[in-house]
Amino acid sequence: MSRRKDVPAANALWGGRFDGGPSAIMQAINVSVDTDRRLAEQDIDGSVAHARMLAACGIVAAADAEVIVTGLEQVRAEVRAAEFQWSHALEDVHMNIEARLKELIGEPAGRLHTARSRNDQVATDFRLWLREACDRIDGQLAAFQRALVEQADRHAETVMPGFTHLQTAQPVSLGHHLLSYAEAAQRDRGRFADARKRLNESPLGAAALAGTAFPIDREMTAKALGFDRPMANSLDAVSARDFALEVLAAAAICSVNLSRLAEEIVLWTSRQFRFAQLSDAFSTGSSIMPQKRNPDAAELARAKPGRIAGALQSLLIVMKGLPLAYSKDMQEDKAITFQAIDDLELALAAMTGMAADLSFDIKTMAAAAGEGYSDATDLADWLVRELGKPFREAHHVAGAIVKVAEKQGVPLSALPLETMQAVEPGIDARVHSVLSAQASMNSRTSYGGTAPARVREQIARWRERLKG
Ligand code: ARG
């Protein structure tokens, strides 16, 4: 049968049983190279390890393997120099690289794909890529923690209102508040480390789905690529994407944690709070209102969970109900994941920059800490400690005194002793020692509490932990 003129040529790498090439629509929905070219380095690493193993096992000639490896390194150089010509017709990163290898070294290139499939190849590449992403993010989270610890060190003694329901609750140390985010970041690091540990197994050698009849050495390729071991089930090796889901779950949680500090930065830098300022480096102006300084970076970091948690949802739904083993649906995993990791890394960099950049208005914070009867609990505690009252009763008495103070429009510390005694005759002048935001903060010395002495202990612990 003669081929119609308007039908494109069949794919050179898999088109043996095809008379013609794909329609434009087929190619458009199938092509992934614009996305998965980000796996080029990992793909070449995987191919180098595979070629060396094929030679070591006597499956290809040592001389051929040598030529293949040299050719692959040349491809790597072209990719790094941005000289590589990526082709849509060649579908994905794997076939682009193999086709270029063929141009460079000729016949031996065709031996590289022995005992391998794109299915185990892409799973290997993607695991390697995510492993590096986990390591980068861990470094970024450590940098974020360092920025928080530096600020905490400057502000261990700075008093601010602590909130519940965004209502003034009890005075806390600003350093204590900031270190709370360092704790959350540590758990984020744990989640990424945990995902990394589980994903670090090699799918390479699972081939299309069933393994291979060639006498390959999967331990050897696993070791060469820094994997802990080869995956034990070939079907699982090419089908699993839960490793990417785990990283996305960690990323989504991390982005949510970051968004909470982002939100507080938006609040703190507002005219209403005036707790903090961002420098020009992290502020933007308005094109219409000349007076404005907007915390755009904090707002965008606050928005990132929309995209990152969305990515987690996207991949969960792509994977849901997929039968074993490989299905092309899974090609969608990379665009989703790359975007989410890019978003998280940018949010982390921005939050680290802002955490270091913030300058705090200590006076405004202290004044706010003293407002709203934030020392009411201290009064109740005093009644328990000095008069032996049950806490519930003390709470009631303190509430009644707050009510009187509120009516007179004065803080508890400005209330005449007789006024307090009219509510509770046992109260004496010593009560004044607990009625201030500073005293309240200083008194909370329980482990994990906000007393500056405790905060200083935590700063020392963080410094030790974040060393090096
Ligand atoms: N580009 C593909 C992906 O990312 C590679 C695997 C293709 N395998 C296949 N049997 N068509 O999923």
C-alpha cells in the first residue's frame, strides 16, 4: 500500500507496525516534551547507569556501552548549553534524547533500550527528580528557620499580644511567636524526609511491566543511582505514583503552614495593627494610591496553597481507579508536580526573605499587649495563688473586676485597690505586681511557655540544631 502524501511518517523509535504518523490532534494531546525535558539530567543519569550495567552483565559489548556513555555525556552538554533541539514529533524527553544519541553515535544507540522500557525509565527519572526536590526544599526550610531564629533572638524580650479568635488573649514574646513557625517548619522537614526515604527505591529494570528475560543486575543500577534498593515488584515499580502524592501532600501542608505567617505579615503591616514594616525590597506600591505600601509577596505566599493543594487533588484524581500497570494518564503527573514544587520553592524563598526583612514596632506591640485586659488571667491566677481560691471562682471574680474596669475605661493596673476590694475583700496591694503585660509574659515559665528565659533556651536549642 502506498502511503498518502498528507500522512506524516511513522515514529522512528516505535513505528515498526505503523504505516503513518499521528494526526496533529493526536500529537498535541500526546506530546509531553515541553514539560518532561526537565527530567533530562535524570534521564541521562539513568541511561548511563543502565548502559554500564548492560555491559557488566555481558548484555551489550563493553565497547558499545562506552560509546553510548560518551554520547550521552555529549547530549548532556548540549542540554546544559541549551543547544539541544527538542522535537515535538519525538514526543517526550526519553525519545528526544535517544534520537539525538542515534544521530551522534549511530547503531550502538539502538542497544541502550535493551531490557528497559520508557515505563521504568520515566518512573526512575521522576523519583530521582523528586529526591533532589526534597533535598532542596529541606535546605530552604532550614534557611527559613534560621531567619526566624535570628528574629526571635532580637525579640525574645519583645512583648506582643497573643491572640485566640484574633482577639487579644494573653501577652506573649514575639520571639516565642516566631519560633512557633520554626517548629512547624521542622515537622514539614520531617514530612519531606519521610517521603524521600520511601521514594528512594529503584524501578529501573522492571521494564514495561513484567521484568525482563535479560540477565540484568538491578542492584547495580540501584546503587549507581543512589537508590537504597531495587523495587521488589515490577508491576508496582512502573505503576506507583504514591511517592509523588506523598511529596505533594508534604508540599500542600508546608504551603498551608507558610500561609499562616504570610497572613500575619499582612495583618501586622496594616495601618490597623502597625506591628511591623517590610522594607522596600518586599513592598509594592499602588498605581493609583500614592500612599500605599502593599505586602504583595505575603499575599501571594498566602495564596499558594490554592495551587499546591490543588496539585495534590489533581494527581490524586488522575491516579484514582487506574488499573495496573502503566497507563498514559500517568504522564500528567509531571506537569502537576513540577508546578507545585516550583510554587512551593518560590513561596519558601519569599517567606524566608520576609522573615528576615521584617522590622517590628516594639512600642506599638507593647501598647497593644497591655490593652484588652490581657492580664485578666494573671489576676485570676493571683487569686488562686495568694488567696487559695479555686480557679473557677477566681475566674469569676477577675471577670467581675474586668467589668468594672471596662466601665471606667481603665486598665486593671489603674483600678484603685478599693474598687477591687469591693468585689473581693481579700485583694491587697501585692496584686499590682502581676498586672502588666510584661509581668504576665515573664511569669509564664512552664516548659514551652512564653517567658523570655524559656524562649532563650529554645533559641539555643535551635542554634544547635541548625548548625552547619
Ligand atoms: N512520556 C511518558 C510518561 O511520562 C513516558 C512513558 C511512556 N510509556 C508508554 N508506554 N507510552 O508517562
